Amino acid sequence: MKLIVEVSPHKKADYGIPWLMKEVLIGLAPVILASIIFFRIRAVFLIISCLLGAVISEEVWMRLRKKPSSLRDYSAVITGILLALVLPPKLPLWVGFLGGVISIILGKQVFGGLGQNIFNPALVGRAFLMAAFPVMLTSWVEPFSLDAVTKATPLALWKFSKEFTPLKDLFLGNVAGSLGETSSLAIILGGGYLIMRKIADWRAPLGMFLGMSILSGIFYLVNPLGGSILFHLFSGGALLGMFFMVTDPVTTPVSKLGRFLFGLFCGFLVIILRKFSGLPEGVMYSILIMNGFTPLINRLTKPRPLGR
């Protein structure tokens, strides 16, 4: 009898990273469709420019390192699309392309490639663009508008004018904002698909939901002008971050408790930044900050070995 001794896993599934990324693309489909409906040709061109920046830089980097092409795992495609969805519709296309390059090079490849990056690559690209081109990154247009008239986002109206956008408009997406952040309905549909397919762990979104709800509820009880729970959930990038950013398996904790705590503190930070910082939004910075705490959370929530 022949015995084969090897480390686990002993039985491998038939699917891998390409299958996983394709499922994420399906989840993003409603969000992409909504962005095209609301922002028309601008959305199409911006998504393409970010995609090209991410895909081309990924291929060039791998060739310079004399490594096999990694485009078939679709991770660069996901990064490019996510970056486009968190950018303003009127952003110049060359800036979107540059953001795709930065997302791949600085957010992913300098750490060693897929599975080794510390921070969410798409958010790294957006943070770079926000620092380099702050005016461009804070210029918005109304949905269905073909002109370039600047329009304030719901969070900016609340932050600086104490004006509240109707929840119906926030839910459907008929508001100014980033490509993929306006329609809460589309994001919930896509995120629900990922959770039902068990592509995304429900603990991280639940933690972020509770964190935002608890803190925004407290501020609302003290002063109704602080914004209701639903207003903060449906405004800005909260839902997109909740379903597509805090569920990233690479930059978030690996334990079940760790994922919940990661999302919980992200939710706290979002409300704190929106309330006390000079910017109306806080999702990007909250997730990037918590990405830095992921190794510590992994260490503190390490499962106990059986029998110990």
C-alpha cells in the first residue's frame, strides 16, 4: 500500500481566485449599471480609463519582474472598477488612468502582489488622487446632467449647510456623488448577492452597520441635526464600503470575531470623521486606518487551538 504524507488541505475545491473575482464582478454589476444610468457616457469612459490604468500597470510590472502574467485572476480588473466607482463622474480621464496605476503599483505590487498588500488598493489610489488633486476629487455633477454644473453631495449639504436630502433620493440614487456611491438600492442588491453566495462574510458589514448606527444614533438623540441612522447609511460611500471594501479577504482580519470588530470600528470611525473632521465623508480613511490595525486584530483574535 502506498501512503502519501502531505500538509492540509487534502481535498481542494475546483474553484479559485478567478472564480471568486468573477463572482465579485457579478455583485458589482448592479452598481456599474446604476452608475451608467445616472451619469451616462461619463461613467463608461471613467470606468474604462481606470481599468486600463490598473490592467496595463499590472502587466508591465509583472513583465519587468519577469513573472507570469497575473491578469487572468481578474484582481486588477476588480481594483480598476472599484476605483472608478469611488471617483467623481466629471474627473478627467487621465486622472482616472493615473489612479489605476497608483492603485496597482503602490497599493498592491510593492507589497509583493495579490494576497500580500496591507491596504485596499483601490482606496490607496483614491487617497493618492485626493491628496494630489483635491479640487478635482471634490467636484460633482447631478445625475442625468450632460453639463458640467457643480452640485454638492448630500453629505456636503448636511455638513456645511445642515440641509438633508430626502431618503427616497438617497435610496434610489438621484443625487450627486461618486459613480458607484449614489444608488443604495443597487449596492444592496450587489452586496446581498455576495453574502448569499458566501463570497463576502456577513460579519464585517454587520459590524460596520452596528458601529455607524450606534454612534449616529447617539449623536442624533443629542442633536437631530447630526443626521439620522438611515441618512448616514444611505449617504456617501458607506454602503459601498460596507459590502465591497470591508469584506476584502486580503486587507481585513481572518478570524470571524476579527472581521466583526474590524467592521465595528470602521463604522465608529466613519461617523467620527463625518462629525468632527473638515471633510464630509470618512469611509475611505476609516477603512485605510483599520487596514493598518488588521495584523493586531488577527493577533488578538487568534483562535485557540483544539485542546488548549
